[in-house]
Amino acid sequence: MSDESSYIPPKVWTWNKDAVSKFSNINRPVSGPTHDKTLPVGDHPLQLHSLATPNGVKVTVMLEELLALGKTDAEYDAYTINIGDGSQFGSDFVAINPNSKIPALLDRSATPPVRIFESGAILIYLAEKYDAFYPKDPAQRAECLSWLMWQMGSAPYLGGGFGHFYAYAPERLEYPIDRFAMEVKRQLDVLDQNLATRQYLCGDDYTIADIANYAWYGALVLHNIYDASEFLEVDSYKNVVRWATEIEARPAVQRGKRVNRPWGPEETRVIERHSASDFD
């Protein structure tokens, strides 16, 4: 292992294009498209371009939950974006999301079509559009938004921080792993204490805050993401495990987790989704 104190940053950072890492073929310090690419278009007004990562799962679970409520106009076409090969830098995708991250949603029911990017923004947009999973009472809505924004601000410490240094970095270094493990455990404790007296994050009702947080922290406590369950002692957060287990049992959640999923057993994959029959 290299000496963690040996690196002295230069006065001005420069991009080492020759550096080799798991993500070196897609990481770059500039934005914008790298190639022209026309996105496919389906029959439904809602066009989703995504991948079944935690951020992508948030949106497909939300859409499946809306359909389960009988919101038939929430039918959608979902196309997989392979972020490993740089599909997120195609020209049409960048036109929907200039940040080149999944998920990206285009609502063609409006003129001109409405683009929505960032998973939290998509959840709010859909909740308002379909009047579902979003409290009407101002105080309850504030609580819901608080937990949603908590997730949006906290998960980068889990994924980009802990997950990167624990599972993906070229070397395992004690300082960043210790730093981010401490923060992730603190976050789990925040959730655990809140859920000690509540069925869901905001109380008795299932909301977009639960959908967003489940996608990340449910995966952490139930599915050993980053192979870190034992390291983080996730089973000790009993209330989080109970909450995540209840959410995962929902049929719409089971369906949503499969959409835009190109990995795992074949029966769990729905690489493109255009109707309910795609789950058969």
C-alpha cells in the first residue's frame, strides 16, 4: 500500500487522461455530449431513460406504485442507459439531462415536452402530477420533503464516498474508508432512531421519501451492496431492516426493481419496459 501522506497536490489540478481505473473510460472533468445518439421513443407520454441503480430504482418503483393505484396515464416506456459504456454522454440523453446521470425522464404529454432530471426532482414531479405519495398537509409535506432531501444529500457519502473507497478504489486506504464508514453508520442510526416510533419515515403513510431512501438504504441493509454488510453491522439497525423489509414486500417495488436491470438472473431482468406484460 502506498503512503497516504506522500501525495502533494499541485498548485493546479490537471486531468491525467492516461490514468487507468474502473471508471477511467467514462470519468472526465467536462460536461456535454461525446457523440451523437438518437434515443428510442415509445408509445407512452412518459419516456424514462435509466438503469436499475439505486437512483434509477427510485423512479421505476414510483411509476409502478402509481400504476398499482390505478393511475393508468402513468404508463411509461423505460429504456436502459448503459453508464459503463458512456451511453449517458449521447447527444439526445444530454439534451434531457445536461449532467449526464441517470435517471432522465421526458414527459411528452405537455407541449413542449417537459424534461426532468435528478431522481428527487422526478419523484416530486410525478407525485404532484398524479397526486400520490405526497402529503397534502403543509407540515407533513415539509416532513416528507425533509427526508427526501436528507436522502439526496446523504447518499453520496454512501455511494460515492464509502462505496467507492471500500469497493472500487485501486487501493484500500484506512483514512477514507474509516471516514465514510463512520458517516454511513451515523446515517443508519438517524434512520433507525426515526423509525423506532414510526412505520414509515414520515409517520403512518408511505411517501416518496420512503421510496427514495429505500432504494439506497434498503439495498444496504437487505442486499449487501459493496459486500459491506458485516463490516457495517447493518443487521444491528433493526428498525431500518424492518422498514426496508416491509417496503420490499410491496408488489410494485418488486416490479420496479426489475426495470432497466441488465444483470442478475434472467428472470429478474426487464431491460426495456413498455407494458405490464413485460414482467411475465
